[in-house]
Amino acid sequence: MPEQDPLERIRNFQEVPYGYTEELAMKEAFRCLQCKDPKCVAGCPVNIDIPWFVRLISEGKFIEAAWKIKETNLLPSVCGRVCRQEDQCEKRCIRAKKGQAVAIGALERFAADYEREKGDLAVPEIPAWTGRKVAVVGSGPAGLTAAGDLVKKGHRVTIFEALHVPGGVLMYGIPEFRLPKRIVAAEIAYLKRMGVDFELNAVIGKLFTIDDLFGEGYEAVFVGTGAGLPIFMGIPGENLIGVYSSNEYLTRVNLMRAYQFPECDTPVLRGRKVVVVGGGNTALDASRTARRLCHVDVTVVYRRSREEMPARKEEIQHAEEEGVKFLFLTSPTRYIGDRDGRLMKAELVKMELSEPDHSGRRRPIPVAGSAFQIDADVVIIAVGNLINPLVPRTSPDIEVSSCGNIVVEPATEKTSKKGVFAGGDIVRGGATVILAMGDGRRAANNIHEYLKNRNW
């Protein structure tokens, strides 16, 4: 797919890939073998009929392809950009066995963008109201999917979102150059046209409890509040000026548009020596964001090897092209500040890999006597998140795990509290957009069955 030149894109926040032209999309779609037993569909958590929509693209029926995708995925422009297709549908593509898989994600993005840009957005026929109301807590990918599917079944759905804009992690966590906010806004506008209602600035667990929602006439509740509580490493100096969690850093830049300061009044420290700690997509997002803001020295510090980085290969490649440096088998031990409490240096230690841990990856252990220091005036910690505790804390009859995650029946997404379902990161801890969407779909189907079988 054509992309911005790295030297140009590090000076703007515009989307990196330009997307397929009609000619390129048809050419790529023709590569699909139209398998009789399509393994790619089994690899999709929301079961998109991939061969069918790809065939429609190959025939030049781009609008129809978008409609086909939307039968099972109401966020195709988002998924086409941030879904880990290489580990799911594309991984199972027959062509991947002896070469390169069909670019399913890029074709999904093309079809969805084409439909939106042509203004031919077809809203599915919504059945008559069943008389049932459902509350969805959180407007991230799990909540949006559950809400869309429930409206399509005839229920009235209200999404309660704690922030001032809907979209959850899609808005605050993923940079503009990977997922433009206008794309998310367009997908949400589509759900509104279908009949989904949104209540913003509504913090469930503070403004209302789950029981309050039942008292307001909602007969079922889906909880998709995500994993928005940052994890720190508990090492000295984490309270210095210049040390951010990835949550705060990316929220300031993405949602509050700190990259447009002073036009937008939420600043962020830009720094000349930026260190990002972690190896996942969030760490790569933070490092590439810092590279655009600083144009100088950005280094990712990761305690394992490159081969074990959980980030998408595409994101690692983009970061390297953009001049981000990497220190593998390295971990911070403390941060050092000046007399005013401002970060000056990061002390790091070399690591070596021993036996595999619970994740299946070899466990990193410090190398004795290997500590060294590097200059740093900004550190961004991206080593994971914990779940948002507000809902479980104010609903003690909802069972949680030792880590605080809501416990559900895997096949139904039911919690221990009658009428309450949950999915996405608040259940999984940390996962992908498409897995959260799969949870939302499964929950919607089971909420529908629950409401059908419930006495008035």
C-alpha cells in the first residue's frame, strides 16, 4: 500500500498509509483463491464473510463489498486499520503458506472508506422496538459492537461514556497517524443513525451504579469499560517531572490534541531525549508520537529481544523507518532528576533470557554489573494496564479475578450478577480491538436470548 515518506511523516500527524486506489484494490482482490473451505473466516473473531466481500471488490462492486462487511462488522474502517490481521485472518490465508497472504485488512479499509467517501452509507433495516432497554457501559470497540448488534435486534440501547467524546481507546489511545479521529467519529455517527443513543460525561460507578441503571428501566447491562488504569514499575524516580504513563501521554496528544498546542490548551513535554519503556503496540504508538513531537532522539527500551516484541511487525518497521532507536534486552532500574525534581537520566540494566515464564516467552533476568545511564528528559512507561475498577468496586456482587478482571462465562459473557454481561479488556486484561468486538458480538447475542426468555 502506498505510504507517506518517513522523512515527511515524522513532521505531521497525517495517516501514514494512503490506502488502495480502485485499481490496486481490484488487483489485490484478484489474488484471492475463493477457497471452498475459507480458513480466513475462521480466523476472524467477528466472522466476516471474507471471500464474498473480496470477490465483490474484484468485480468492482465496492459499495456492495462494504455492505457485506457491515453485516457482521459495524466498524470496518477502524478494523481495516488497526486489527491484527497478520495473526488472524491473513495468517490462515492459503496464499500465506507459500508467499504473501491476501491483504484482507487493506481491502476491508478500502471498501469502508469508499462507501463513506461516496456518501452511500446504507443503514440496515431496524425491526420494531421489542420494548426492551439495554445499557452499555463504555464506548470502546466492545461496547460499540454490542450496542450496534442489539439495536439491529430491535432493542433500545444507550451507551454511557465517561469521557466527553465517544470511542474509548479508539479515541484516546491510538494516534491520529494510525487511526484518524474523523474515521472513528464517522463510524460512531453511523451507529447513531441506526438508533444507538449516547450519554457522555457519565461515569458509571460515580454518577450511577449498575443497580441504578436497572432502576432506570434497563433490563440488561453490558460492561465494556476497558483497561485504563496505568501500570508503573515501582522503581525510584517514577514521580519525577517528565515521567509519563503511556495512558496520560497518549490521551493528552490524541484526545486533547496536545500536538496542536497552543491552539489546543493541553500541553505535553516534548523533550530532546525521550525513552519509551515497553514492547507492545502502545509503546510503539508512544515512540512514534514522540518522534513527531520532538524530531530528535527517541529510544524504545524493551527487556526481551526483538523477536519477542508483541507489537505488530508493521508498527516496528514504521518506527524504525521514522528514526526510533531500540535497546533490546534492557530494562530501567531508576530515574534520576535534578534539584527541581525534573528528569535528567535513566539508569538501565542489561538483561538475559532464561526459562519461559507463564506467557510462554523466556523470562528476562538482570545481568550483574551491567548497569549504565543515558540522558533522558521524558520517559513514557508502556508496560501494560490494569482494568478500570469503578464498576466492580461499586457492584460487589460482580465476581472479579485476583487481578481485578470481571469473571464471565466464556461462551456467553455472563457475569455473576443477573442481567449483567461484560467483554473486552475489562475481562481479558489487555487484548486487541477485534477480540473486544468479538466479545461484544457474543454478549449481544446472549443478551438478546436473555431478554427473550425473561418474563415481563
